[in-house]
Amino acid sequence: MNITFLLVIIGCLSLGMILLVFFIINHRKLLRNELEAKIKEANYLKAKYAPIIDLDDEIESKTKKIELIKMYIEALQNKHDLDKKNLAEEYHQKRLIYESLAKELAIVEENLEDISYGLYKPHYDFATSERYKTELDRIWEAEKAFIRENKAIICTTRWQVSGSYTEGDRMTNRYSKLMLRAFNGECDSAIAKVKWNNISNMEARIEKSFEAINKLGESHQIYITRDYFGLKLSELRLEFELQEKIHQEKEEQRLIKEQMREEEKALREIENVQKKAAEEEARYLRALEKARQDVQYATGAQMESLANKINELEYLLNVAQNQKEKAISMAQLTKSGHVYIISNIGSFGENVYKIGMTRRLEPMDRVRELGDASVPFSFDVHALVYSDNAPELENALHKKFADNRLNLINNRREFFHVNIDQIEEMLLGMGLSLTLTKLAEAREYRETLSIREVKNRQVVTKNYSTLQPTFPVSLD
């Protein structure tokens, strides 16, 4: 019973298991069929949308590459900024070195641009060159005394060499002599080369030598004293101002000699005019006396002819006597003469006038002399003003237009940048009568301009200029 029941149960279970297996097999088959359908659908969709999928992949790939490029560019930019900063700093340092070397070069170079260091202010004001020479002798004696008394160079430490102070003193003396000889050599070179356009540079050169040589002596604590340095600067300045004073004295002597030659020419001219007028007076007197004698025996037409001749001779005699009296008066009046106002547009430009004075009876002779080979064109005369005191009138005009001088250093150069109306106004204000020509003819100059203009139309020329190296302050 029990066994039968058990067999029934087992049979039921077996049947159930068989049914379950069949169910599972059928279900798996259904799932497989469904999966295959999905795969087919997926393959269909993949084939259908493959181009779109490929584009997305391409976009993603390109995007990654772009990001990499951006990172590379950023790295390059950072490197560029760093290089630029380093280059700007290096340029700044190099430019400082260049400026320093340029200044040092300017100290030893001799060219007219050195005057840009500024106008020299005299340290002495002696009246004669001999006084400067005396002061130079005093400075030289003071330098010798400094060297003799060991005031020119000092050592702040007493050294030992191999434990010996004596050997240390010898070493110090040898080194001191070398330093002093080097400094004196630099100073002598600067003093020998000093001239009007490099005095500031030569001062800087001596100061630089003083500093450089003392720098070399620092290791031994040996120094050229500042008092001795001051004596050398004084020697340089005295030598420079002595040269200037000698130049000034030579210029004054030249002008005095020129003035004396001008006076001699004026006196000779007056004497010649006086002599000629006296000869003509005597000749006309003789001719007049003979004509008056002849008229006593003349008749008719002959008498009329002699009467006309007598009138003509009396006129000529009067002219000769006036010239004689004028010459005598000019010789007696040592200050009488003409003040001339002349210009030279071709040489000096517009509104530049020379205001000078001459005692010659024919002032145009002096004007013609001024327009000799020393200037390319002749002078134009705007006014010749006679005065009993020509030097005073000339001086008054020079004072009035002192600020308009072309040469502010040499007052003997009588050229002024002024309007002709101003000159006319002053002369009329002094009550002087004059005939003044305002327009300069400048014939040769204007004809030269016309010729050049014609040539420029025919020939094309190219002008090349040499460019001087210039550097910006920075690279920004």
C-alpha cells in the first residue's frame, strides 16, 4: 500500500518533471527565436543607421584631437609668453649695457656732438691769458707738493709680506707709484685733448679714471685722494679756459688789426680825395683865370662862348672845393661815417641783416669787400645812414637787437635775425633821415635757383642717407 502510493507519487513527479522539461525546452526555443529576431532587427537597424554612427564616432575623435591641439597651443602660448618676458628682460639689460658703452665711447671720442653734454660754465674769470698761465703754474706746484708729501695717494693698511713690514711697505710703494702713474697718464691725455666741444667729456673721463683706478687699489686699500683728483680737474679746466682766453685774445687782436686797416684805408681815401680835389681846384682856378683874361679881348660869339665856359668852370670849381672841404671835415671828425644795413639771402637766409659801420667816403667799397670770395653771393644794400658819430649809432642798433644776434658768443659778428621794419622804426625814431630799400634783389641767388629748378626737371636724382642705428626703449 505504501509502496503503491509511493510509486504513484513517483510516477506523478516523473510526469511533472517530463512536462517541465518539455516546457523549458519549448520556452528556450521561443527565447532563442525571439533573440534571433532581435539580432536580425538589430543588424537591420545597424546597417540602416551605420553612416550616422560612423559620423558620431568621427565627431568624437575630432573633438578629442581638437582638445589635444588646444592644450598644445596653450602650452606653446605659455612658452611664448615666458620667452617674451625673458627676451624683454634680456633686451633691457643689453640696452643698459649699450647705453653705458655709448657714454664711455662718447668720453673718448672727439666729435662735435659732444657739445650736447651742455654749456661749460667757467670756473675762473681772469682778464688775461698770462693770469691763467700763472694759476696753472700754481696748480702744478701744488700737485708736486701733494706727491712729495704723500698726499696724492694713501694706503689705509700697513701690510706684511712674508711676515715683514719692510717688504710690505715696498710693495705698497710700488703699487702706489703704478696707480699714480696710470692716473696722471689718463689726466695728461685728457688735458692734451681738451677743446671747446669736449670739456664735459674730458671731465667725465678723468672722474671715471679716478674711480676705476681706485677700484683696482681696493684689494690693497690704496686710494688716490679726492684732493689730488680736485687738483687734476682744476688743471683741466684751467688749460681749457686758457685756450679759450688765447683764442679770444687772438680774435680781439685780429679785429683790432682789421679796424686799423679799415681806418688806414679810410684815411688814405680821404687824403686821395683831398689831394685830387685840391688839384682840380687849382686846375679850375687856372682855367677860370685864363678864361676871364680872354673874355676881355673877345667879341660877339666868342664872348658868349667864353661866358658859358666861365660859368661851367665856376660850377666845377665849386664842386671841387666842396669835395675838398668834405674830405678835410671827414679827416677832422674821426667818428663820422656810414652805418650800413645789408643782407645776403643766398648765404644766410631771409630776415638776416649785417649792421656795420665804415668811415670811408665811398661806403660801397666796404660793402663790396664784404661780398668777396668768403660768401657765395653778393650783399644787397638796404640802407646807408651817414652819422657824425657812426660808432655810437652802430652800437645803439647792436644793443637794440642784441637778443636777435645769430652768434651769441662773438659780438663782433654783426649779423641779426630781425625784420627790416624794426630797423626802419628804430632809425626813424632816432630822428634820422634815410632811404631804405626793404626788398632784397638777391639777383645771383634767384638766378641760381631758377637754373637749379630747370636742371631738376631734366634729371631725376636719388638721395641716400646713412641711417644711424636707433633702438627702442623696450620691446613692448
